[in-house]
Amino acid sequence: MTVRRSSNRGSSSAIALIHQSGLDLSAEARGLAFTHDLWRVKNWEHHPVDPGWEDGRYCLCHRAFRNSATRREGEIIVDCVNDRRVDELGYPIRSYFEIHHLDSCKFSKRGGTDLVFHSYYFCDGESPFRLKVKVGPSGIYLTPEQLSGLMTHLSYHRYDVNPERGPRSIALEDWQNMLMSKSNEKARTLSRNVSQDQHDCDSCAE
């Protein structure tokens, strides 16, 4: 069931959240990866589902954030990672998307909210926009200046949600690994019929 919580799209707010990346893969998996900058890919071994570039559904990470009554259509979710240069340069923003609508969670017996989007922006350039602030588990709102800087940054390209092919800076082999791992994880979750509250991955930033 689609949940409508409207916002003024002319004054969208943006919230940054930390997620794991390919740098958090096992040494064996990192050695088999094809993408040059592993911070661009997901940790497909342990956190293969979100941010949801493949199906446009942010549905497992940061449960409390997703289920908050303050979530609205038009909010921008900003995907940050730790590229091991955070102390020096700040968190690189890997991708971001605007919430198209809120939907009932497909994984939880107790309910919950999925954030649905139809397109996203991904950092294909060599120099990502960075947040030089501490980003905690609950996320942090971008200032208007930060959001403007991100949305005008030349390193980001727009992509429609498409399971067949992702951003050009992610090797096709790694995209397929992420897609397969995500499919397997979703199948396991649904077959176990485990509530999202038990299966949530609020440890994304670890």
C-alpha cells in the first residue's frame, strides 16, 4: 500500500546516511572485484540490499530512520561511505535519490516503510562531493549550501532504476554480483518470514 506524506518539493531537505561499501568486503572478494574504486560498490557479502539502485526500493537499512513519521515524498536520501580518507577529507557521497513515495515494507510482519524512488544520481567522476562533518547512525541534514554544492557537482550522473545495468563506473561483473547477492538475500528473508525489526541492518556504518 502506497503511503502519501507530501512535502513542498520546491524546498526539499536532504539527509545523509552512512552505508558500507566494497572496501568492507572480505579480502578474497576484494581481490576478485573489477571496479577500480571499491567505495563505489556495495558490500555484497553482508549488506547487498540497500541503497536499492537495482529496484528503486530502500527497504532494509536504517530501520528507525525509514519508519520515522517525518519521512516525506520529495526528501533526498544521501548515500555516504567511508573510503578510509574520512578523517582527512570527509565522507564521500556515493549516490543520492529523491523519495517518490513511501510504501509498506515487503519484509516485515510488523509493518514498516520502504522509500521508493525511480531514479538516482551516482558519482562516476574521480572527485566526489564530500561532507566534512560527523555523520551518525541517525544521519544528518545537509545545509542548503551543501545540498546546492552536491546537486551542481559535475561528478554525478542521473540513472533510471534498472536491474540490468547500473552506473558506468561500476564494472558489469560487480553489478551482477551485487544483483545476485541482493536477490538471494531477499529470497532468504522472505522464506524465513523474519520481521524487519530482527533482520534490519542498522550496522551499515560499521
